Amino acid sequence: EYKSYLRVLMSPCWMTALKQLSATIRPRIESYGRLEFEHVYDLLDCLSWGTGVMMGAGVFMYLPIVIKYVTGPCAVISYLIGGLTVYSSVFSFSELVSRYPSCGGTYVYNYTVFGEFVASLMGISLFLQHLVMAADVCISLTQHIDYVVFNNSLERFEAAQFAYDFGRKELLADYPHVLASLLILLISLVLTTPTRVNNFIGSWANNISFIMVVLIIIVGAFFVDFSNWFSVKGGFVPYGYNSIMRGAIVILSTYLGFVDLPCLCDEAIQPAKDVGNATHVSFFFVLVIYVTVSLIVSLISPYDKVKPTFAMANIFIDLGVNWMGYIVEIGSIAALFSTALCLLQAASKLAFCMGRDGILFGFLGVINPKTKVPYNAVMFGGFVGCVVPLFFDSTYLIRLSEMGYLLNCVLVNLAVLILRYSVGSGRPEENGRVTKDTELKAFFHISLIICWMIMSVFWLQYGTRITGWRYSNYYGCALLVVFIMLHCLALSWLPSNPQISAYYTPWVPWTPVGSMFAILWIAFTESPALIWIAEAAILGVALVIYVAYSYWNSKLHNNTNSSDDERFYSEEEKEVLTISPHSTNYSSVLGNPG
């Protein structure tokens, strides 16, 4: 293989040499495509992974910023509201994980229910947003390492030697974060090791961060002073009651890490059971941690004295517990490393599934025969992700990635709603419960529910400006909510498909509809226009990739999905695919069910 690459470099005729190279390595790539992942993750590993992807950024990155600049001491209420807002989506994800256990996660669910076009746009955009969020975490991680080891000298050197001179700086960085880029490449190299190795590294990082969080709670409890809630001007809610919801929106993305848990399905021992259990347990566990830590921090230090950077360590140093400050700083490094590792791993699994389906380049959809990991997809994500810290400001990166997560949550809830009233989506012997007539009625109500949702959110934002009447936005929104409830009531009277998986979303259609409404309200009413422009730009990039490459090379378009991939699965595995009439791609939809 290396001789083939050398021949290309030395050949005077590049096109001929490239064709020879392609002919040389194509059989190897096809053989790699038949390999499977190594089944390593048990329930505890999935719990550790889910906790790690959510806990690090929420505690050590965004909690100090929220308390200092957004909410004040009432951050504990913001964390509680933010968690409850997205918790209803956890049921939908658990149902789809147990129904379609695949490392592609939301990309596979969109592919199964909405088709290739929607799945391609959301999959490519979510892949890019994973890299954006990983870059944000790595920027913070390098700042913590610089603070502990070099006393911030490296950051000062970068700012002095490589400073940019951009005219408008909302999305652009003041200077390139070279260390963060190198760190992304280093973590990508860690992910190219065998699954057992990177699972061991990630588990130890998660254990250290968990111990640090427990120490923060225990040691901080000895310094609790309730006067810190009221001694500073403004009291418990210094920024006004609207700040509670603004804080909930800022920290919302830290809860959305559960969206990435399905990327473990192909490496889990019992994916349908363990990943579903881990999704619920890790989310509830992180919710308790967020609320408890925010409560402790707001009680041991006045909000105006909380430092936005290295806050946890500085709080204990200011209290005179210097040893605790140093230990907490080491724990923050472990927690942020774990979060970045999980985000880059999830991005590589998305690239792997899209490469295997032909949505992205085919070489991404192969597994290394020695390490049993998608080596090409991991390094591709690393090389693309290392560009982000060089040019973009981390302040806006998190809000940008949050929009992609929220839109995927909306689609997942909608997918559960559609599958519940689709002909052929239940057990074969019970498919008669939902007829064509029932399906048409259900889709009519679902379409109107989506329309009323969008109109209600729009009217809540601009109703008063349009009519000029005071409170007309609230009255109009309340009327549209009544329409939504009437359609939900009509849906609940229709026969639906019975439970066919380990998890079943309760109170359909109320649970997914309520989750979609809450997410749309947050996304449309509290996000600045610049974030939506950036999100539209990412979707535009995804559309260009789909039109230029994905459509022409996808297995669905070339009718190769069945003939090429079906032979890789046993007859028992193929029977699982007959549950859903939308299952058009074996390699993505099924994965390795365990």
C-alpha cells in the first residue's frame, strides 16, 4: 500500500497513477467495510460516558459565567428549568435507541423516518457542530492547563504574537488558539487506539472528575452562608426574573450531551438495553449534580466575586483552602478532557455512518482491522475540528452548536410521533391497529400541530408589534396553544402502534408535542439573530455537500444499499429491519444490535 502511494507521488501522469492507487486499495477498503466494532461497553461504561459528555462543560465552564453575568444566585433555578425542559426528549431518544440501535444516532433516526435528504442535512450539520463544541471545550481545557502549568504565559504569547486584526469580531477570534488545535489532534490520536484503550482512558478521566465534583460539594458545604444570597445588591435575583430563563437557555446545551450516547451502540454489549438505561440514569444524575453544585457555589461566594475563568479553584483559594483549589483545577482538566474525548468520538461515528451510506466520502465508512475503530473518520474529524479554534471565538461557538442539538431534538420527537401512527411501524401481527385512514388523519393533525407551534412562537415574539395592542402576543399565543391541545386530544383518540421496544415514550402525543413546543420556544425567542445566521450558514454548507456529492454517491440513489450491505447481516438481524417500513439502509439503520 505504501509503495502505491510512493508511485503516485513519483508518477508523471497523476490521473493514471490515482486510478491505479484506487484499484489497489479498493479491495482493502471493501474488506474493511465488512468488519465490525469491538463490543466493549457495558452499562457502567455507558453511564460513565454519558455523565462525562455532560458534566465537564456544565460544571467547570458555564456555571461560573451564568452566575457571574446572567442570573446571579438564582442559577440553581435556571439549571432546574433547563433540565426539565429537555428531559421529555430523553424518552423519545430512549425509544429510538432501543428500536434502531446504531452508532449513527439522530442521523439514523432521521434517515429512517424522514429520508435521505433531511438525514444528510442534519447529519452533516450535526457533525460540524460536534466539532465546534469540541473546539470550544478544548479552548477552555488549554486555558486550564496553561493556568496550572505555565501561569497563563502561553495564552499571552499567542495573543501577542499571532493577534488578528478583523473588522467585525462577533464570530471571529482575537488570536488563533494553536494549543487547542493541537489538543484536538492529540485527542483524535487517542481515539484511534483500540476501543478498550480509549474506553479505559475516558473512564479514568470521568472517575477523577466525578471525585472532584463530590469534593466540591462536601468541602463547600462547610462554608455555606445564606447571607450570600441577599448581601449583594439585587438579592437572590439581581438581574431580574427574566434572567432565570436566559440562564436556563445558556446552560441548555450542557444537558444535550445525551444526544450523543447512541454513538456507543455498535460497541455496546447490549445496545438496546444498556444505552437506553444509561440515557435516563446519566441525565438524571447530571441534573442532580448541576443543581447541587450551583446551589453550593452560590452559597459559598457572592455572585459578584465569582471569577468567570478558573472559578472553582479561585473560590476555594479565596476561602483560604488553597489545597482544594489546586485539586479542583486538576479535576477540571480531567473533566474537560473527558468531554472533548466524547464529543470527538461522537463526531467520528457520525462521519463513519455517513461515509458507509455514501453521504460523505466512502473511505470514512471503514473500520481498521487491527484497532476495530473507524480510523479514517476519527482523523478526518480531528483535521476538520482543529481548524475551528484558529479562527472562531469560543463565546459564540457554544450557542451555535446548541441550535443544531435543539433542531435534532425537535426532529427526534417528531419521529416518535410519526412512527406511533404509521402503518407497518408496529409488530407484524398487530399492524392492523393503524390503518391507512388512521395514518392520514394522524398526519393531518401532526401537520397542523407543527403549523400552530411555529405560529404561536412567532406571535409571542412579534404579536404586539404587529397589532399595537398591549398583551396581544400573550392572548394570541394562548389561543394557538388551545388549538394545539385540541389536535393532541384528537390524536390521543386515534389507535396507535403498541410497544415494540424496551423503551416506550409515555403519554403520546402530549410528551413529544410538549417537548417540541418548549424547544421551539427557546430556539426562536431567546437566540440572537447572529446565531441563526450562523446556523443557516452551516445548513447551507450541508446542502452544498449534499447536492455536489452526497446525492450522486449515496447507496440509496445508486440502489446499492440492499445488494451491497444485506449480505453482512444474519437472517435474524434482517428480521429486525422488517419492523419499520422506512428502514432502507442496513448498515446505518441496524448497526450491531447485540
